[in-house]
Amino acid sequence: MLKLLTPTAYGSHHVTSAIRFRSTPVNSLLFKPLTLLTGWNRTSYELGRRSFSSELDSDTKPSATTVSTKPHLDDCLTVIALPLPHKPLIPGFYMPIYVKDPKVLAALQESRRQQAPYAGAFLFKDDASTDSSYGSETDNILEKLKGKELLNRIHEVGTLAQISSIQGEQVILIGHRRLRITEMVSEDPLTVKVDHLKDKPYDKDDDVIKATYFQVMSTLRDVLKTTSLWRDQVRTYTQHIGEFNYPKLADFGAGISGANKHQNQGVLEELDVHKRLELTLELVKKEIEINKIQESIAKAVEEKFSGDRRRIILKEQINAIKKELGVETDNKSALSEKFRGRIDLIKDKIPEHVLKVIEEELKKLQLLETSSSEYDVTYNYLDWLTVLPWGNFSDENFDVLRAEKILDEDHYGLSDVKERILEFIAVGRLRGTSQGKIICLSGPPGVGKTSIGRSIARALDRKFFRFSVGGLSDVAEIKGHRRTYIGAMPGKMVQCLKNVGTENPLVLIDEIDKLGVRCHDGDPASAMLELLDPEQNANFLDHYLNVTIDLSKVLFVCTANVTDTIPSPLLDRMEVITLSGYITDEKMHIARDYLVNTARRDCGIKPEQVDVSDAALLSLIENYCREAGVRNLQKQIEKVFRKIALKLVREGASAQVPAISDDVTTDTEDTKSVAKTDLESPETSVEGSAVLTDELATGDSTESKTEQSGEVDGTVEKFMIDESNLSEGSTVLTDELATGDSTESTTEQSGEVAEKFMIDESNLSDYIGKPVFQAEKIYEQTPVGVVMGLAWTSMGGSTLYIETSFVEEGEGKGGLHITGQLGDVMKESAEIAHTVARRIMLEKEPENKFFANSKLHLHVPAGATPKDGPSAGCTMITSLLSLASKKPVRKDLAMTGEVTLTGRILAIGGVKEKTIAAKRSQVKVIIFPEANRRDFDELAENVKEGLEVHFVNEYEQIFELAFGYDH
């Protein structure tokens, strides 16, 4: 509270304790009745008689450093306005300020020379855009403001201040009386006209004022008793105490209090003495409360320190006693020290409720016998509690460019999915955290959902943990077992935190759509909801730990094949990112850049030994692996390389080992077999290439020396392995099978070669068997009554023919028979199609009675395959109308869409898969519902290339497209 009395309150240098002018003590307005507060005698503390000017202005002339003892305060009606940035100047107190404006400083010095050393001190108003706390921002603003701008930013009521001293930029002011600005005189420096404010009249004998006065004095006495710093400062100024009346007591209390500048300004502006005393009383009362709080805090800290120190001393004494008595430390003490060693390093990071449980369990462990079962349970529990990474977080990396590079390295295609993941990372960078979302990657098997989750973790520099919940029905797998059971364990998330060692890993929850159903072991979907929901998992309760742990920093990524089976409350909290699968072009790149290289490396085959043509990969994709993912494609490629590895090993084992010349050097004691190849294929005999280089299986550089006439053959022939040359019995052997070292060999035969297998479309079936899929396009020219539709399957998309045939004709025998293992929805679509077709035919050709008198049979081929869904409605109508009008549809046309009884075309799903299936069957014209236009526009350009797509709302539009063409 004495900050305004102490030189350090405003960052000033030490000011001499005895303020004097012309060797006469200043008759201060503050301090005479202070003996009423403290009982101090003035003569007991007659401190240094040095003049104020002798210490601060020792380098200047006496006339420039002394102030007249009889200044005419009432004559000061025009003063220089000095803004005070931090606190108002209370009358009777001094304040050092720094004036950096040279014009203002010169004006102040001129005022002192003219024997009118006074200025006006006015508090600077806070601006909404600046911080009201102490700092350099307000000082910087004051340097920029001049004239009217400065006048508008200072309070009208201030203090007439005596310029006591000027030393450099530091000006020391002593407050005298209150002022109010009336008008501006000049702008630079800011000079204003002022009115001197006087206190409102008051009755000294009024009981209320007296009571308030004595209450302020009593409170000040209590404050001065408890604060030694104030006592020292007040003792310094006791010799300058003047008359201590009601107004000055109010100013004195406000001046020494630690109130903020707004409260002090309120005291300064208050002219009612009683109200000013009440304001001061409130401020000093608050100082009393602050002092009490400080004392209680200091006492608590001291007690805690004393208790900890006492505990340490007692422990040391116990250890010393045990050492003297020769008592061996038991296993329990060692375990306790082990657990304490774990938590001491992170004690400040462990939540308070967890730390309390750990301490209780440690005490319990000391009391238990090591032979009891409860001891093992407590030990395991403490082991889990202390091993968890409390407060340990891995630093996240939100570099979008780096993440994009990682995603492109790990996955080809999936541009929309990558874009969504990069958006997620960008938002995390702006927010500073990637929390708040549960990503669910949904798509067919083998499209890379799990690997995308791993790539996200690598891009964010988070630890990765994966567990599958497919078929999980026991809630204890998620929330842990109760400790009362034998063999109890925490749940998966607690095990995850222990394994990864951080509180913010990326957890991949696989196959969440296959979560087990509710049973006697609980509802796993509800437990998963508590685990994943950001509103709940901040206080996740594991049954084993029985203390809440914070999982809000964990980033959850779920995978699912379909979202229909995910419980609605769980799905509602997820953000679903759909992976629809790969098109043929994407599969080609994945196979060439990833799968072939991986399979070759896993089988131990070198790159120079096998070459797989693009035609073979395309045939593999189209005829064997049409599913949306690439897992089956990987299996087939591995199958090819396994068969090649078997051929290489068989032929290498049957090869003859030639004699090794003396100058052959090897890295091992065992001699290595040198394979000899007899080239008898028709191609080589025509070309006349009889000698080929020796290719070692290591793939490293090989130096071959020959003793013949300096002739070195460097030709490498690629063999086409197909039925023709295999049936002729051409035998080629490989040299140095399965060796990983670089070898230098010298041979006397220049015809030793290494075979290179060429996998082409012609010999692909020799390795993986006959094609699984045949060409989907059955008809080159579509017959009457046959229309190609488009279907979505779990393996991607496929074309689907709808065939309608005439059975018999008779009056009133119109009817429809349906076959093809159709589901209920598709049967209803067929009935709707029959009704709509009859209506359309009646409108187009009223005289045509085909549907009324004809019994028809509608069939969907591949009857062994179950088919269901509403999207074949428009295809069925077109097939029926084609038969009725005896007119075939366009041969390169395919369509899909659900039809209502009124002929409206409704939206369908799987646009990308159906488009890919249409391109695979050489379809040029596709009909989609108008509602799916946006889905088609979002497809990649290479998918849409070469297609003529029409979007329709009514079936009449399809009728014109299907039949309104020139034969």
C-alpha cells in the first residue's frame, strides 16, 4: 500500500529521506498527526538534514535546484498538462515520471527558472485496444499523442504538482491540490487552463463523519502494524507531518493503498469529504484482507515445508537406526522405492485424484504380507498406475506439405480422401490441436483403410496403436475387468497408453461395423460410445484402474466396410470418409509401383530376373481381380513370384557344377555353383546369339574375366515364358541362386547366362490358372428385349443385363414372370416397371395391345448370384418397351435409376463403381438420374473420359435416348 510513498513504486531511483527546500523542512500536507496512528515522536526520528537538491542536483547551480518556499498556488491557472500512465498523483505524495518529449522537458525547466515550478498531472485513460496493466504499450502511445488527441485521452480532474527536481528525463512531482481542465491553451507542449477544486463544506462535528474518520485511522493503524515496509517509510517522513484533518486522512489512506488507478482516480475526483473517507475505508479494508491472505499463504507454505523436512529427517533417522541394528531391507521397501521413483519424476503431471490413490496403495502395500494374494493384486495395480504416461505428450507435426508427401508415398489415387485428410491436418494447425473429430474410413476390403490410418499417424508424428473390435462382445475388453476377478486386466485403451508411452497417440479401431451385439457381458457399442465421444472420454473410467483418465487428447480413426451396421449414436459422432475403391488405371500404378516390387523382394528374387509386362498386369486386373481393393491383386502377384521362385530353385538344384579354376576368388570357403545355360529356343537360333553374359542372382555388379581372345559378351536376353517354349523343353538355369553378396568370378566358358522371366498376357494363365471373370459384354448388338443396366456389388461395380422374352399370346393373358434370384425390392421394381411400361405404351401406341394380351418372362442372368436393389427399375421398363415395340436399344447404352409409378427417376448410389463397370464393357453412353449429377461431376477426369452421360428426371427422357436414334 505504500507504493506511492516508496521511491520504487514508479520505477524511480532512491529519493533522499529528508525532503528540504532551501534547507527548510517541507511542511508536508500528510504526516503531522501520524503520531496518532503510531505513537512515534518526531524528535526521535530527526533523520538526515541533507537537502533534496544536494543529492539529485549536485551538478547544477543552487538557484536552479531550489524551489521557492512561498509559491503562489492560487496563481497557477495555466499549467503544462503531464499525462500519468499508471496512477494518479494524490495530493501530498510525490511521484517520479519520465518525460521523453524535449519540448515538454524544456518547458518544465523554463517554469522552474521563472519561479513557477508547477504543472498539472492528469491520469491517462485506458483504451479498449490496449492493456490496462503496467507495461511499455501505454508509454509508446503517450509518445505518439499530441495536442487535442492527448487532451481527449486524459482525465479532466488531476493534481497541481510541484516540480521538485529534474534530472535528465526524470521529473519528480509533489502533489498539492486538485485541478479540473477548462480549456486548452496550446498544443505542443499541451498547456491547459484549470480551475482549482475545493472540498465541499462538511460538518466536523457530524457523528457519521467522525465515526468514518476514526474507523479509517484504526484500520490504518492495523495495516501499519503488520507491514514493516510501511513502518520504515512512515518513520522517514514523520518529521514533515503537518495538520492531519479529515480530507488529508482520506488522501493519505488512498495514497498508501495498493488500489488500482481507477479506484485512486475515483478518490481524487471525489470532493465530498465523507464519501472520500468511505472510499478510502473500503480500500484500506481491502488491504487488510489481502494481508491476511498473504499471511495464510505464507503460513501454509511454511508448514508444508516444515512437514516435508520433518518427514525427510525422520526417514533418515529410521534408515540410520535400521543400519545400526543390521535390519535387512525387505522386498516391499524396494518395490515401494521403485514405484516412488517412477512417480517422483512426473509428480506434478499426475492428476491429484490419481496421486492420492497411488499414495494410499503404497501404504497398503507396506502393511500386506508378501505371501497374501492381496499383495499381488496391489502390486499389479500399482504397476499399472505408475507405468502410464501421465502428462507425456508427443509433439505433433501439422506440416501439410509433409503430410501430402507421406500420403502420396503410401497410397496412389484416393485424391478426395487425401484432400479431406489434409483439410483435417490444416484445421489442426490453425487450432493448435487435432482433437474434436472421430474419423471413420468406410469402404470395401483391400482399399487401404488401415494403412491410411497408419499414414495419418506418421504425418502427424503421433504414436500408432491398432486393435480390432470385429465380433467383440465382452465390454471388459474395452473398459477392463474388475480387480476382484482372478487374472483381471485393464481395457485396451489403458494397454494402448502403456505401449505407446504418450497420452496423445493415434488409435485405429478396426472393423467397427462388425462390433458384437449386446449380450450378458454388456453392450460393447455403449462402451465404445464412452470411449470415443469427446464429451465423455475426458473422464473415461476403466474398471480395473477405477480412476478416471483423460482420453480427449487421443485421435481415434475407425474403419468399416459399411456404415449401415454401426449403431446410430456412435455413427452420429463420427465423420465418415468414404473410400469407394480403385479404378483400373489406379490399380495398374499400384501394382507396378508397390505390389510387384514388394512381392519380388519378399520372394528373394532380384529385379533382373523377372519382368512383368503392363499387358499381364492389365489382364490380371480385368480377368482375375475386379474387386474394389487391391488385396486379391497382391495375392495373385505373390502367387506368380512364388512359382517363379520355385522354378529358379529347381533348375538351380539340377544344374551341373563346373570345375573352378585356380584363379577364382570367393568370399567364402564353400565354392559356389556356376550354372550353364543351353540356348535352344527358336528366337535365339534365328538371331544367332549364342553367348550371353553371366547374371548373378545378387543383382550387384559382376566382373567376368575370360582367357579367350579378349571377347566379352554383354548381351542380356529377356525370355518370353509361354506355352510354346515351355513345351519345347527349353532349359535355362540361373547362376548363383539366393546369394546376396557381390561376386567376382573368372570362367573359361563365355556362354554362361542367367535367365530372365518375362510375364506376359500369353503365359499369365500358366502361373495363376484360368481367368475368373469373363467379358461382361455378352452381346455385340443388343437384341430386342435386352438392355444393359449398371449394378453395385461389394467387389465394386458390374454391368447387369435385363432380358425380357415373349411366352405366349392370348386375349387377356397379359402377365409377367420373374426369375434370376431377385430380392423383394427388385421384384417390386419389376412389377412397377411392368405397370409403367403398359402406361407408356398406351400413351405412345394406343392401338398396341401387346402387354394386355402377352405373357412375358423377365430374367436377370447370373441366377446363382443374389441380386436386390431398386436401381434397375428404368432398365426393366426399357427392356419391356423394347420387346413391345420390337425395337432394340443402342448397343453402347447402359442405364441405372429407380423409377416410381408416375415415371419419376430417383437417385441411386455407387456412381463411381457403376461408371467404371460401364467403361470396362466399352459402353459409350450412360443414363444417370439428375440427382446424381453432382456425384458424377466429382469423379476424376480419367474416369469420365470418353463417356457421354445423360441425366434425366422423367422416364420419357430415357425413352427418347434409348429408342430415338437412327438405325
